Amino acid sequence: MSRTLGIILGLAVMLASQVPPRHKYQEACLNVAQLEQLGTQPLAQYLGSIAALQNPHQVALAVGALHRYGAFAAFRVGQEPVPDRLRDYATQSYAQKLFELLGDPAQEAAEEARTAINMEVSLTPPPAAAPPRALHLAELRRLAPNFDWHAYWATLGAPENGTLAASPDALRQLNGRILLATMEEWKSYLRWCWLRATAALLTPPFVEAHFGFATAHPAPARPALCTAAAAAFPATAFADVPLTRDDYFGDTLHLRAWKVRQRWLRGAVVNSTSALTPSGAAPSTPSRGR
């Protein structure tokens, strides 16, 4: 009997190992029970690192982490759309809803939402600002000397002899915010960056809030949502990124980071004449909420 059981278990392991990575990813996406059990736990390490920030110079670490996963934060990279309609009621309501789902009391969530959106407004250059262009490290440091570029590049895992495609005006505004904004303002803003970038990867209430804001319609049926999520990444990504069957959140971030790295490998960051565009991945929220 024990031998038979061992054979059955061995066959099960073998069959599980043969599940195509894309299907494994979709299965993790479909496992709503697991997502609900985890709640906001997948965000904990990223929000914890924000809570641990002690001075504005460390903001670069958090911004670098967001950019590593193709999430918008602090300044526009490459051809990323310029945020608009930041002060509209829908954006404020959406931000507050995400903070509430994170566990903040309603009044505190409303204040955090206002703080985060005000910070983003202050970081957004005017429409007439110079467009992004390739900037070398020396120029980045001249435009934003109070931003720790060494920590930023290290967090991205990219070489410092590359260049960053960014707007000089946006970097000047970033430098001003580092000088003037409080750490609490930065923390509220960075928490908001993570929430809007990952809402569609969390529990059903986060997903419903995300789609209600993005499309003004309920979220699509879960199978359709998971199929679309898998289709957002090429087959080569699933071949290259080790996936965990039940870690839909983490697997998505790993796949996003893979996308970012491919931009580097295709000439984005390989030499002193290249341009880094890590935030080129499709944003998780529409531009109207930026």
C-alpha cells in the first residue's frame, strides 16, 4: 500500500512539474481563496521598507524599488504618460478607498489620500516642461543633487554608466520636494504608489476598486481577468522567471521586473550612450488617476 501511495505521489509531482509556467501563473491568479487568505500581506515588505525610511535621502531606495517593477513614482521615465486629472473627485475617492482597504480608518485614509495626491501634483511638471531625454549620471546629480542616485541605480540593479530618460524639469521638482516635503508626506505618497500599482493583484475588493476607477465598470470575470494577466507577458518571460504556483502577487512582480530587464538588455542600459526606461510597462491605473 505504501509503495502504491509513493508511486501515486511521484506521478503527481511529475505531472505538476510539467504544467506550463503560463498555466501555473493563471492557476495562481484563479486561486481567489489563497488571495483572500493572504489579504494585504504580499505588500507588507514593500510598505514596511517605506515605514522604515528615516530621511529624505533614502526616498531613492523606495523610488528605485517601484521603478524596478515598472511602477510610476516620483518622476516620469522614458515615454511614460504625464499624469493628469489628479485633483478630480474620482482620483481622491479611489485613493481613499485603497487606503481604507489597507486597513486605515476612513478619516486617516482621506488625509493620506489628499497628502499623496498633493505630493504627486507637486512632482508633476507643467505641460510645457521639457520632454524626457537621455541624462548621464553627472547631469542627474546636477539636476537633483539631493536624490541618492547611487542608491537608485543599485536598487534597480542597473549600471551607473548608463543614462536615464527623464525630464530635467521633473528632476528639478523632485529635488525641491526632497528638500521641502516631510517624511510623512513622502511615506503617504509612496504607499499610494504601491497601492495603485498592485491593487489588481490583491483581494477581490481591491480588484473591484481598481476596475471601478479604471473603467467605471465591475471587474471582469476572474477567468477572463487571469487570461488577460497572463497574456500581458510574452512566452519567454514565463520560460525565464521561476514561478510559484500560489504566489500570484510575487510572480507578477517578478514578471514585471523581467520586462524591465529586457529593456536594459535590448540596449536600454548597456553603455554610456544608452537610455534606461524601466517604467515603460503598462501602468496598473489609468493616466486620469495619476
